[in-house]
Amino acid sequence: MENKNVPSQIWSMFITSVVLSNLFHVATTNVMYKTKTEAGNLLQYRSGDILLAGLMRVHRRGNEACSKIQEDGIQAVETMNMIIDQVNRNTKILPKIRLGTIMVDTCDVDSHALKRVVVDILPLLWNVSIQSTSSSEERPQVATSLIAGVVGSASSAVSIQVANLLQVFQIPQVSYWSTSPDLSNKARYKYFFRTVPSDTNQAKAMIAVAKQLGWNYISVVYEDDFYGVRGYTEVKETAEKENICIAISQPVPRNPTKADFKNIVKNLISKVSRAIIVFTKRNDASELMIAAQEFGGVANEFIWIGSDGWSGQLPMSENDEFNEDILDGSIGFTPKTSHLKGFDEYFTNITLSQNKGNFRNPWFAEYISEKNGCSLKSVSDLRICTPGESVNRSGFVHMTKMESVANAVYSFVYALDQYHKDKCGGKPGLCKAMSKLSGTNLLATGLYDYLRNLTFKGFNGNMVEFDEQQDGPAVYNILNYKRKERTRLGSKLEKWVQAGVFKLGNVSWNEELASKIYTTESVCAKPCEVGEARIEGTEICCWHCQKCRKDEYVSENGTACLKCMLGTKPNEDTTSCVPLPISEVSYESIYGIACICVGAVGLVLTLIVTAIYIVYRETAIVKASGRELCFFVLVGVFLTFLNFLSLTASPTITTCVVSRVLLAMGPTCMYAGLLTKTLRVVIIFQSKAILSQRVKMFIRPWPQILWTTGLVLLQTVVLVAWFIISKPSVEILYPTPEIAFYACEHLVDIPILIGLIYPFLLIIICTVFATVNRNVPTGFNETQYIGFSMYTTCVIWLAFLPIFITNSSDLAQRIMTTSVCLSLSAATVLICLFGPRCFTILFYPEQNTQQSVMSGSVDKGGVPGSAPALSSLKERSKTANTSTNNNKTTTPKNDHEKNHVSGEMKNGYSMSESTGKSPNGYYNGALDVCSETDSPVYKAGYLPESLEAQISGGEDTRF
């Protein structure tokens, strides 16, 4: 702390030494101060028992200190004059005490203002006389040198320097327009007060409005002095807290040129921000608008957000160089003030003659000359100003911020009144306790505590008090410039309308803003849509939007996509996760209805076919088809069709067990029976020798049933092992992060193939055998039907596997696809094998006879194996005992020769002696299977007379 205070202590000692040296010089030379200062700047002085000093910004800042006269400076001077007049006429406030004033022009330059305070104000503390030159006949008046304090200054830069000086002499200072946050530091500026709030609050108001209008990317132009720099700092800090970015910040140099303003506008145009905060005073703001107008186009799209330094003050006159398009839609902020009652009439009644000299307003002559376009001297082409020159009422614009000036003056008035009551006991006039303070700073110092605890009703009836930082109330009027509206006498300046109020951190609107505001965007990036996260770049306001995945939600700050936990999904706004709805197989779905329909129809048809076979079990067609194996196949078909009941049922442990059993056993029974039927044909027609009795036994009915049962038992072992290794379970499965499915685990994944591998193997073997035997005699052509069934089945399952494997997300469809494929496989077997026979049995009973069965294929091509062919074989066999070879008769020598039929048989059916095989490729086994007995005649190669009777008697000789 000591190190931080050293610079301020050194500065205070330096200022004190300079001031004391100057005052010592003044006192020793006994100079009578004139109303014309040494620098040539005018000085306002009005005598009184107690003096109030005023620092007024009458002229603009220029290259050489002072430039053109300012409207607000003149109005501030006259506001102080009007209040002093009212107080001096009021007998209830400071009775019999006359207030005087001494006012200097700061020209808005801190160094110039310091000089005026040191030279023109502080000497009064040492009873220095002021000579009036308003009239040569008036005798000089002696200043009382009883100073109450200083009113001013207008700008923060001047107030900060003056406050440092007055701090040394403990003289209170009440500013009316200085808003720099630095002045709220009471450790450095203990004696500084103001009737306006700090720019900290103004920055909050600006950012609050920008945020409410959806602008998150703004630019800032600020004056390079205490007012502008501190204002920009507050805007930047407040914007960061509200996630609003500064696109570009442009300082206005001191004593700027037109080229400087053009460069500023050019830099502003290079950014996409269209809301521009301008933290300057009126003169710089005016030059900025003129420069922006030259660019036109994009510059016309800007929405200017003005600080209290220029809001409501542009255009400065009806003849300003820029048009209203530039200002249209501008938003301004001023401490909450209103027009002073009676000020319009007071100001417009002031004449040039009333201000002759320097008692009231030594700058009025210059002002009225410029305002009315007249000349004070006859040295120009302009008309001569008359003594009665006054401000035209129609051209006068009353600035509302004059209320702050009035309240600053009144704060000293009410503090003095209370001080007088305490020191003088309510006696009128200056009592001895106060008069003895003349020539000291004790009166001013004594008012400090009174000012801190002061609360009074302001000029317009508003309550005025200072907060802990000795600042005014943080309430702002929000102004809006509407080009198309005229609120008073068509004045451009009066197109600033009060649109709202900022108070206690909240914005409230009382009027609709200009339409341009609602069509202007000032953003670096537009808000992301629902389900998108902001991926920020170098600036927090500039981002690109990234679409979150279906299983992700947007983080609380909106800058990332976060993955939901398994079993949850993002809500509709993607701001959090909610539990997934659990789905399962439904009978009401399209797939469910299809499974039920196919399965139910299949079950009904299976029962019908079974009933037909039972009723007609003793007929030729049923016997010839091998009824025992047919019933075995029908059992498999029935079990396969039953799968839809378990697969589409609500999943439970019971349904899981049943579905495994049906899945494994149904197809196995069906294809094991078909394989046995096909294998029998292979044995018969592919044999190269006479079948042994053991082989013959195998191709009879009951051994085949036992063989088929053995094939099924192998699947039973696999099924039992499956149950042991993996017990049936019902689980909630998550095929994708956004789907929860309740099902038997084995039905929706690769384990389902465990139950299908064995049936697939049977299908492949059966298909191969059916292909090998595709050319057997027509009488034995059931293998052709089996082959067709197998080909169709292979196509079905080849289509099933890709659908099942690739469709990993829709588990219901997986289950339904499995059910439909099983049902279609069963339907293929049912239709291809049993359809034609059932059709013949029911609609062509005349063909369901022994003779028709044996001759049914002759008419369809005369293929050997039919009745005529067999008759030809019998007839030719009668001469088989002797064969003619070179006109010789040859008797078969052994059993092998006996098994061949010599010569060419009818229809081209003959046997080769060397191979025992017919030219058509059929083996002797085909004949061997036609007989029940192993008779010598048969061994000799002759067919028995009772062949047809044996066939029709129940032998399974046709397939």
C-alpha cells in the first residue's frame, strides 16, 4: 500500500508547491485581477457573500486549446445563473445571504482548465480583488473570498485533473456530466461528487440493450482520454461477462483529423458487426458521422449506440453536414433527466444588452452572434447585432441534461443552508462563525460532510442523493433517433425520443424502436439450432455449429456434444438425457401380422395334408410315397410352422426355451426325413452290384425311420449342450444407442445360428443327393420334387443370412425375418412334396390306383420303369436263359452274368455285359429293389411274374 501511495503523494506535493508559488507571486505583487485573464480567456464573475466556482465547457477543444463555442456550454452557464437568481430571491434558503459565482471556460482541455483554476479561482482564498470592466464608471468590488466549492467540470478528463488539485486544498467538487469510473475511487478523489452515475452503469445499460436486441458482436469507438478510455474499459469488461464480443475497438486520437475519422469508419466496415458503441463527446461523434456518410452503403447500416457525451445532441444544428440516414435508429443513453421548468422562457428572453460586460455571461455575445448570424462589429458583410438580440424560440433546443447542472448547484445550496443553520443558529445573514472563515478553505472543507449526507428534492422534483461512491442515481434514459418522426417543430435534434429507461440493471421500454433496429443483425455467428453445439473459434462469439449425433446431447454451456449413457437418449431439446422407451416384438406391427398369417396358414395346411394322408393311408399314392417318412416330414413341417407363436410372443423365459426347441428341432425333423428319402434313391440307382440283404433291409420303412430318428437325436444333443452352455435369458438389448429392445438374447444375434447349423448341413447334403439323382426313371422321380424343394430352400436361406447379419439395428425385423424364413421353408416342402399328391387324391381319385400309379408316367414320356416297360422286360426275360452269340446259345455261367439282361430291351433299355449297367446309366439295383425275394429266377436275371403285385402290395418302391 505504501508503494502505491508514493506517486500520489509526490504529485500532491508538486501541485501544492506550484500553486503556493503562484499564489505567493500574486500576493506579493498585489495585482488586481481583471475580468480579462492573462491568457486572453474570458472570466465570469458575479459578486456575493459566498462564491460558487463553476468550470464550464463553453468552447470546444481545438488545436490551440479553445475552438468554436458550444450550445451545451452556454446553456450550462445560464442554468447556473438561473439557479443562483432563484436562490437569491428565495428568503427561505440562505436568508440574507447573497450567492455569487465565478465561472471559467475549460475549453475541454485539462491543462487549460488547471491553469484557469490556479490563476482565476484559488487566489480568491487569499482575498485577491476582482476588478469589473463592465462599466468604466463602476468602482472595483472587493471579493469576499469565501469559497463554498466548485461546480464542474463537464468532461471526466478535466474533472480528474481538477480533482487532484482540489484534493490538496480539501475543496469539494460536484460535477454535472463527468462519468468516468475512476472518479468513483474515493481513496484518490475523496472530495469529488457528481450528480450523474458512473460509466460503469452506463456500460451495463449499453450491454443490456445490445443483449436484449440479440447483438453479441459489437464494435467500439472511444475518445483517447479519461472519459473514453475508462468508458471503453467498462464496456469491454461488462461485455465479457455477458458473452458479447468486441469485433474491433478504435480510439479517436486527440486533435483528430478528417483522415483519422475516415480510417476509423473504414476499419469498422471491415467487420461484420453493425452495432457500434461510440464513447466520445459530441464534437468527435459529429465528425465520425460525417466521415461515415461519405462511405454510404454499409455505413448506413450501422446502428450507433451513443454515450451520454453526445446522445441527444446531434445534429448540433439544422445545418449540420451529415444527413439523417446516418443517425437513423441510433440509440443513446443519458442520465435520467428532464427539461428544466421555465428554462426555455428564461433562455430565449436573454438579450445581448443584458449580458454586456462580464457579470452574467461574458460568452453570450459570441454565442448570439454565431447563432443569429450577425456581427458584433462592422468589419464584415454580416449585419450588426442589435442590443435586443436573443435566441429565436423556434430554433432553440432545450437539452435535458441541464437538470444535472441545476442539481449540482442545488447540492451546494442545500449543503450551505444546513451549514448556515448549524453555525449561525438560524439567524439571517453571515454570522461571525462563518465570516471569519473568509480567506481560508475551512468553509469548503466543512461542507464535505454535509454533501455526503445530503438528500434533497431536485429542480424538477426528483429526489437527489449521493451513494457510497458519491455518485448520482444510476438511472438512464434510453433515447432513439427516428428519422421519420418529428416530435417538436420539425427540429432534427428533437427526433431523439425517449424509448425506455435503464434502472437497477433492468431495461424497460415505453415506446417502439425505429424499424431499422429490428432488421439489423450484429452477430459473428447465428445461434445454433436444436441439437447443435457451438464450436468456438478465436472469439467466443464466433463459432460454427456442429450437429450432435443421435445419442448425444448439448452441454449446458452449449459448446460440446456429450454422449448419453447406455439406455438413455437426448430429450427433445437435446439439453439432457431421458430413459429410452423399451420396445419388443409386437403382433400389431406389419412384420408381426405377416408372421402370424404365414404361420397360421401353414399350420392349417399341414393339418389338412396330415388328415388326407391318414384317411388315404392305404391307397396306392400314399403307399408309393413312403407314408412312414412322409408322416415324419409332416411332423417337422408342423413344428417349423409353430415357430411364429414363440418368436412373436412377448419375451419370457418360457418363450425363449420354446423358441430354441422349435428353431432347432422343427427344420431338423423335416430335412432329416427328406435326406433319408433321397439317400434311399441314391443307394438304389447308384449301386454297381446286387444289393445285399443288409442293404435291402435299410431301404425298408422302419429301418429308415430309425435312421431318421438317429439324425434328429444328433440335433437333440446339440440343443442340450446349447442349453447347458448358454441358459435362455430375457434381456434389454441396445442394437444402437437410441434403441432399447426387450427380447430373448439368442434370437437377435449370431447364437441363433447354433440351432440352424445342423439343419443347414442337412439341406446341403439333401440338395447334393437330389442333384445327383435328377435323371432317375420317372416312376422314381420324387427326388426331382425334393431337389426343387431344396433349391428353393437354399434361395430362401441365402436371402435370409444377409438380411439377418446386415440388419443389426431393427431387432424386431430380425426376429420376424427368421420366423418368415422358417415358415417359407416349411411351406416349400409342404407344397412341392405333398401338394401334387393331395391334389390327385382329392380331385382325381381314379388315378389313385395300383395300375395308374404304375402307368402314370408312361403317357408322359414312356420312360423305362413304367408298366409297359416292365412287361417288355418280363417278355424278354423268358429267353434270357439262352443267348444267341454267332448263332450259338449261351447259358449264364455265374451269378454275375445272371444279373444282366442280354440284348436290347424294348424302349432301348438294355444291359451291358461288361458293366452290368444299362446304356441309360441305371444300375441293377433298380431291378433288385423290385423284388421281395432272392429267388433263383431273379438271380438269373428274370423278373418275377408277381412284380406288379409285389409293388402294389406295400413295398416302398416309388419315391
